[in-house]
Amino acid sequence: MAYLPPLDGIIRVTSVFGLDRGSYRHGGLDLALQQASVYRRPVKAPAAGTVVAVWTTDRPSTRDPAVRDGFPYGNAVALRDDAGVVWRMLHFDEPPAVRVGERVAAGETLGLCDSTGNSTGHHLHLDASPRGAIDPATFRVRGARVDPLRLYAEAYARDAGYDPEVFRRQITRESDWNPLAVSRAGAEGLAQIIPRWHPAMRGRTFDPFASLDYAARLMAAHLDYRGGDYREALADYNTGRNSDGAFRAQGYRYADTILEGLDMATTAEFEALRRDRDANHSRKLAALGHLGEVIQAVRRAGEAAFRPEDWRRVMTAERFYHDPMARE
């Protein structure tokens, strides 16, 4: 299942997953836009699913039950996608138009961004619980929440044809899941993309969704170029396809760190397979040639050459053997 970004435009993260806020850790992502206000921008369903809870500002506040302001969620929606992941989207400007039990399509608008509930500015709070459930009376999540970006990374990798576990390890190695990371070499964002080397990503390297999608597709292209060899593909990502010598060795160290403990084919194994393929190629062609001659000979002889005179009695005996009730 390929997830869609919850906002249109170049997205920026204003608060990361797991951020220590003193009395609690932030259990989701806070999102806004890089080049525009997010106020009243449509919030999109990340995947097809069913609405499992709706929260509005006319619900009692958790700070003071006598006050009806929907604190801390404001106007919000919880969606269970078809893979079982529960997504919550908070702080809409007005009560959502969707209802509990309603089916929504991927990319369907669920509401508009604002700053209702426990919010100090216009943004979207997005969180995800792969095996969670929602308490409809409190809108709280039952079950562990995970960084939504990890779910997006897995989805982008699968969609591109790249191994999700390798991609998760790669992003951990690149940025440790910090969408605002910047290296001394000028690499930016989750996938540590250097803009001057990737013009298509200029201005978008800090958009975590664009960064993950681009990196997954780039790795799939490297993997295809290297005939499925993950070690070579990862080295290409780190030091470039034309790197050699000590610089290429650095790329291999990068790849070996990511692949450690995984049962992925090695360069030597791929070379052995290719040698075996090439060695047997001529023999396979010769065998196919002989098979073609046999087929042509059978066609020339005709069906009668392969049917004995008593074929009807033989067929009847075989049927009777399998089913004594059979008749001729």
C-alpha cells in the first residue's frame, strides 16, 4: 500500500516524533508547508480506509470537563486504513464532514488545517499506530504509536521495488530519521540528499515525504543498474556509480554497515550466478534446438503413430481402475 502525503505542497516538519516536551513525548509529527501558510489547507487521507472516530470542539475539555473546547485534539479524525494502521489527524478548523463508519479513498479530503485544541499555531498533527485502536469516548489511542515516516518509508520502498528493511536501515544510517538533518558536506533531510547533485530535489530536500519517495526510487534504479546487487547499489548511493579506489571502499563500508546481518546476495554470489548462466547458455540453446527437431518429427508422423489399435480398451481399463463404477 503506497501512502499519500497528508498535505499538498512542499511539506516541512515543525515538531518531530518522540520530541521530549517535559511531561510527555510527542507521539506524532507536526506538519506545515515550506512556502505558504497551512491555514485551511485540505488534509488528505494517507490511504483508503474507514473513519473510526471523530472529535470536535464541542466535546468536554480534558483540562476542565465543564468547558467544551475539545482540548487537546480540537476538531480531529481517526482513520483505520485497509492494512490495519490507525491514523489520527488533529487541529482542523471546523468539525470534519466525515462520519464514523464512512469509507474514504486515499487522498480524500478529511478537513482543513487550523489550530484548534492544544496548538500554538496552524499545523497538522499526524500520528500512526499499526495495531492500535481508538477509544471513542476519549479519542485516545490504545496501542503503541510509531513514527509515521517509517511507515511511509516502507510503503515507498515496496512501491519502488526496493527492500523495506534495507531502506529503513539506510535512512537510520543517513539521518537517524531527523527530517531537518544537515551534514558538513551539505547533504540535507531524511535521505541526506545533496541538492547540487540532484537538481530535481532542489527546494524539497527537507520535505520528508518527497525525500523518502525520491530516495526509494533512486535506490531502485541503482539496484536495477547493478542487477540486484544491494552492496553495489548502496555504494553507488553513497559515493556515486563511477567512484573507485579508496572512495569506492568508503561506499562499500557504508553498504556493509547497512546490510550487516541481512541475508542479501553478495557481489561474489551474483558473479558466480552470472558465470554459471553464461557457461550453460550454449548448452541450453543446443537442447532447445534438439527439442524443436523432435517436435517437428512428431508432427510429420501424425497422431496415428502414437495411438495403439486397442487404445479404447486401454482407456476404459484406466477409468475402471480409478473408478470401478465407470462404464465404457
